[in-house]
Amino acid sequence: MSLDDLETDVELAYDDLDDYAFLDRESRQELAMLGAALDADTDELLRRAIHLLFQSTTESGRLDFHLRSTYDVTYDEYLSGMTFDEMTGGTSVQQPDDDRRYQF
């Protein structure tokens, strides 16, 4: 394969992104390049991107920062269904909601 083949594949992938009109031009171009280079479905690339963003946000502590700022809880507290105070006996404990027990 050559540079011309890559350019053609990226252009074709870009043209296939009509359903993603919410993306800006740069994001569409990057998504087209990833689709061509990785030979992956666009929906699969978006799923991977979400997982990667979630993982990096969680590992860096930014998720906990934003959760604490907005909801006054951390991700661990969300997963356990109780706050740190409730875990240590500081307040009354409610039964955890098992639907929220997503393990990262």
C-alpha cells in the first residue's frame, strides 16, 4: 500500500461519517484516519474512545475531583453505594443499589 492508498481510504472513511454531523471537521478527520489505519468500525472506535477517556479520567483523579466538586462523593463511594462517613459508621447506612456496582 502507498500514500495514495491511505489518502483514498481516509477520504472514503471521512465521506462515510455523514451520521456524525455533530463532530467538528478536525474530529471527523481524526476519526477517519483512525478508521483507515486501524481498519475498525466507526462505532467501535467511538466505544474505545469513551472507555479510554473514562479510564484516563479515573486514573488521573479528575473524575473524583469533578464528582467531589459537584456531588460531594467520589467514584469509590458511588460504586459502594455509601459515603466514606457511612462506611466508617459516621452516619446511617442505606442498602446499596446493585445496579450501580460497575467495576472499573
